[in-house]
Amino acid sequence: MKLGDLEFHILLDGHVGLDGGAMFGVIPKPMWEKKIAPDSRNRILLAMNILLIRAAGKWIIVETGAGDKFDAKKRDIYIQDGPYLVSQLAQRGLKPEDIDIVVNTHLHFDHCGGNTRIENGKAVPTFPRARYVVHRGELEHAKNPTERDRASYFPDNFMPMEATGQWQVGGDEVNLVPGVTLINVPGHIAHMYCVKLEGGGKAAFHFADLVPMTHHLGLPWIMGYDLYPMQTLENKKKWIPKVGREGWLAIFGHDPKIPAARLRERNGEWEPEPVTVD
């Protein structure tokens, strides 16, 4: 899809299974399982959707999925397939060395696992020329997580770039290149970027884990994983109507069926109208 001179694609790094109850928080199972069915271990299958952007002469990736470093135990827990990111880049004639910037909206394993790969038994950056961008506060938190969220952070996904000097840490708003803006939207965690793309009078908004799937468009549909659910609620009240009323394309990082949609308001609720982006 093109927004003026900016072009972007939605790639898939595969899927990961997470507990359905955790994904929908206070919403009772009889309600959420009508939207997405769990398996026998109560897991639902989430996509790991990735943005590939061409802007200002740069190749930019937003998110890198879970990567390929899971052992057999983690694969059993998270029923991961993939990863497909590097092969999908290759289908577009791109090698890891061609990527200029990697944006991590945050550093939970399903958003940054593809940052690194194993070489000679050691985790090394997958994208050797890229600068990796994350909120300053999130990188610091990832190094010292709490007991509540420690299981979401795997050091091999983010520490190698510290050793190579590839991290670029940002504040609450980063104008990455013309047409690409990173905006801190707290709730899921204290420092998580959503990504606004704009050009040619049009815009798109990557919700990251503020609204991970279209099923989370309803205001009370907030993940149990969120550290600050009331901030999530306030930011959903702010950003969902803004995206819908201004006609921006909504991008959902975990939706396995609708990665992109226009939002339409019907009877006081926001509903997705799917849009195809290759």
C-alpha cells in the first residue's frame, strides 16, 4: 500500500499460541470464545504481523516476531510456527543486510525475538547494518523486569544489540524519518510505541498491543497481560475514535484474519472493515 511516497507491506512471521483468558482479561470465556476458539489447553492462535516500510530511502521493519531461538519446551508451550520474516524479505528481493532500521514497539518476546539469531552458539543481530529503535524506558525495564512480567523478556532478544552499539533509544515521540512517527502509548506497559505512517494526505496507525486484534476494539476488551489497564482504557478511548473518524488505516499486530482494516462506527461501537495489504 502506498501513502504518497511512502510504501508499506504487512508480512507474517508466523503464529504463537497464548492463553485466551489472559488475552481477554475480565471478559468471560463464553463471550470471547465466540470470537476466537481456544484449543484444549485454552490457547488461542495469534499472528505475528510485521510492517515492512520503504520511506525516505530507507528499509524499515516494525516488529520482528518471535524468531527462531525457541527450544522444544517453548515451542510446545507457545505452539509457534514460522519464523517466516527473513524468507518473506527474500521474496521481495531483500536480505537482512538491506534493512536500515528495526523498530520494536516493545521488547516482549513475540515482538522482538527475530531481532537476533544464533551463530556459533551465540545470539547475534539478525540485521547487521540496522539501527534498532525502542523507547528508552522499555529497554531499561526489559533489563530489570518485575516478577509479574519477567516471563515476557528474553535477554538474547535485546542484549546483543547493546554489545554491538546498534540500539537507538527514543523518548515519547520519535520522528523516525519523514512519514514515520513513533508515539508512546502506555497501558500494556509503561513505554510502548504505536506507529503512525502518513503521506499523500493519507495515514495508517499500527496499534501494537493497545489493540492487538480486532476482537479488542471493544473498550473493556483489555488483556490480562496489561500492567496498566486503566491507561489502556483511556488510550483506547483516545486512539480508536481518532483512527476511525480521520479515516486512517488501522493495523493490528496479532490478528490472524484481519491485519488491516478501516474502522466504522455503528451503534456506538467501532467495527473493522478489512482492507487487503500485501
